[in-house]
Amino acid sequence: MSSQTQYKDLEPDEAYAFKPEDLEPDEMILNMGPQHPSTHGVLRIELKTDGEIVKDAQPHIGYLHRNFEKHAENIDYQGVIPFTDRMDYVGSMNNSLTYAVAVEKLMEIEVNERVQSIRVITSELQRIASHLLALGTYGMDIGAFTPFLHSFREREKILDLFEWLCGARLLYNYNWIGGLSHDLPNQWTDRAKIFLDQFEPVIDELDNLLSYNKIFTKRTADVGIIPPERAVGYALTGPNLRGSGIKWDIRKEDPYCGYEKYEFDVPVGQGRYGPIGSCWDRYYVRVEEMRQSVRITRQAIEQMPAEGDVRETVPKRVKPKPGEAYGRTEAPRGELGFYVVSDGGLIPYRVKGRSPCFVAMSIFREIAKGEMIADMIAIIGSLDIVLGEIDR
Amino acid sequence: MSLDAAAVQQRIEAKFPGKITSAELEVTDPFLVIDNAAIVEVGTFLRDEPELAFDMLHCHSAVDYLELKEPEKARIEVVLHLTSLKHRHWIVLKVMLPRDNPKTPTLENIWPTANWHEREAYDLFGIEFEGHSDLRRIFLPEDWAGHPLRKDWEWPDEWHGIAVKPDEKFSQRAMEGENIGVGPFD
């Protein structure tokens, strides 16, 4: 055994960032997680508390670490796609789409319009499903159980559509490099349209059920405020950045899959309850985004060309010439990017996943200071993290 | 006004002559290679100059180039993808570090998001970020051996009694056609 492969034995308290000997009188170290229902996965947060007030908070991540990037260096380009599905496991369509977009950029492949439209439809439906999960569980974290049932009922319908589309409910392997695994089934778009017609009024219903509830607004309106300049400094993206009032959406700024063809608005936090950038603003941006996603999906179904081979540009052998490319898309949780480096071989030389949740979690320490212990739950839920993507 | 990579290069060149060691403008994502010693000054300039205003470090990666055929080219690259929300342009910066004992100044004082990204690069590549406020491993256990995304990293045999090394015999047996089934492998 070489010296590099030796581990050193640690003292048990080295797993703690705060040391008991540094505590002031009345302070206490409290562990939240890793097995805690409202951390949305296996996340441990070490809190230094003074009574109910959180003096400092240190997130510990890595419990789900699989080193996706090392796996990707050992399998061929198409083989990486199932691994990307397992990063953000409630937004899989967007993950594989991003990876496909990055490798297509590297190989200079232009997919046809039918593929682009199907990709837009699936990724917008996935965004709705992901936001429904985020909002439902957020309500449940705060103490409202009913919206969770409503939103899961609707999410189930989207998962049924996806199951019909590709046989899987969560991990699809649907977007391939250069195309899709297969075309839409007969009458799939009709069923999708029926779903959209039925779902649109439900957004208002959900909105009325939770958003303006007095307990809910009290718990979220003055909590976890992220000022715009801190949000940019910490490179937050997606609803977390837009909740702080900054209009920034990759679908508008750096369009992919023909998003420039569709009309939609970018909702931002208005500060209707409390200051701009509060948990409520981030929550409400997601509600508004579902409305926009319905709009985009309708247009995409309308404009989709009837003819077109979805595997027209799928390469027989994915072998990009040496080089590198960074492809990015607007995933439900923000800017997801893949930095792919090729050495001209059949397997990627390096794949780096830029995870929006990882970045969102890094601001947690700053916004948690000075809040109450119960507010930690509200803050984590409002950042909408998925640990599979943070730990990769 | 959006600027392309050549215009950004010109402005850095005018302010810090000789600090761009090379540039590649004809590729998919044009990039500039910055001298390691000057990266903090160049970064601050890129963020604060109103015409450039690169206020967001949206991706921070490291790549290990082992270059077995040309050992003198072996290096670790730190790759920074910067975006300006104001002007809606973006640029890629690279810093080249030696493979043995790579050290670079931290960028967390310019873009606070670099804090966790640099911890990740330290964890998986062993790059030391000088002046970092909290340089600990982020994903792997504190006592993990080595940095797995290095191309010459070797699997440890075990970690606290847990076998972590993939068994070569297993893949051999699969190659020879044995039906090994699914599930926990030996």
C-alpha cells in the first residue's frame, strides 16, 4: 500500500466545525440532520444556538456523494446520461437535456425543430412537476398539510405522462446526445393539452390555499432575506436569484432549444410581504413560473412540426474532437451547467456539473445567522435544494 | 454593451500588460490564460471595471492534465466561467498550476461563491487556495486518502474496514461470460 492510500484515524469531534471550548456561556451546539424530514435529503446542519436564536450555522454535505464526475471519466459519452438523471432526481429531464446540450455544443450538432419542441415540452412539464414538489413540501415543512396533497395529485399526472412517454416515472434517460430516445406516442400531445387545461385553474386554487394564509406569510415574509447584491455575489440562479428581484433567466439570456420563439415573462420577487428577497418571494416566484411554464408548453405543442425524425442527428459514435464546451440551461432550480472536456477519445476527459443547489446551499450560513431555529426549516425549504445534486 | 473575448483581452492587456500568458479565441468557448500571481488583481479589475462588470462567477472547475507523452506539459487548470448580469456577456479564464503542490490565491473575497467551489477543488484535486477562510474537505470524509479526480489517483484498499476498491476479479469473471447476477457483489 502506497503512502497515498493510507487514511489517518480521526478523533470523533473532528466532524464538528464548532468546538465546545470556544462557546460563550448560554451557547449550545445542536445538530440538525442528517436524518431530518425537512432537510429534503441527507443534510446535516450544525447550529450554534443561544436559546432560540441561531448564532452560526455550518452545513455539512457529502452524505450522498457518489463522485459522478469520476464515473463520467470511465464511461462513454451517451453512458453519462443516466448518471446525470440521478443528480437532481426530481428534475431529471432538465439534467439530461443540459448534458446533451453541452455535448452537442462540443460536437457542433444542430438538432431538428421537432426534437427542440419536444425537449421544450418535456422540460417545462418537468419544471411544473418539480415546482409542485417544492411548493407542496414547503407548505408541509411550515405546517400546512393540505397543499401537499393537492400538488402531489397534479404532479402524479405529469409523471403519468412521462411514464407513457418513456416508461419511467423519475429517471427517464430520454434526452440523448443529438436527439431523443424515441418519438412521442400517438395522441400524447392531446393528453398533455387536456392536462394543461385542467391544471391551469388548479394553480389559482393552490395559490389561494397557501400563498396568502396568514400563518404562512408570517412564517416566511421576514425570514431568510437575501439582498440582491449578495445573491449575485454567491452566484445564485433560478427562482432564488429572481426572488431577490433580479431578472435573469438563461432561457431569455442564452436561449437554447429555440426558447427565443416563445413568449413568456420572467417573474421576479416584488416584496409584497416584507422586504424583497424573503422566503415568501422565492416561494411566489415558483408559483408564477408554473403559470409561465403552462404558457410555454401550450405554444411549443402548437408550433411543433408534425414530421421529423427524433434520431436524425444522433451520432453512431460520439467522439468529439479535442476541445471543451460549457453548456447551460435553466433547470427548475437555476442554472445547471456541464463543462465537458474532450481529448478526442470515446470517453469524456472531464465532466464538471455546475449544480444550482450546491451554490444555493453555500449562502445558507450567511442568511441563517440571527434567525430562529424554526426558521432554518423555512429557509432550507425556500432554497429548494435536492441533495442528490448538491453531493453529486 | 456586450463585449466579446477579444475586447476583454484588450482591456486586461491595457491594464495589466503581460499578465495574459496565452489566449484561445477561435474555439467554441474562447478563453484567456491568466498568470497565477496576478489572478486576484485581474479578477478584481474584471468585477469592478464598469465596462466589464463580471459580477457573477457562475462556474469554477479544475481539470487535471497528466500528459503522459509530454510530461513537461503536465498541469492542473483552474477554469473560471464569469458572467456579467449587467452587460450580458461572459468570459472563460484559466489559471495553470503545477501538478505537484498546486497553489493559487483564493478568490472568495472577490466572488463569495468561490468559497465552496474552492473547497470542492481542494477536496477532489488537492489544490491549495492560499488565504481561504475555511479550507476543509467538502464531500469526502476528513480522513479520506488522496484526491480522487486526480488522474493518477489510486483506490485505497479499505476505509475503516469498509472495502472500497472495485474488485478486478469481478469484472474479469463478467468478461468471461459468467452469470454474476445483480446485487451486492463480493
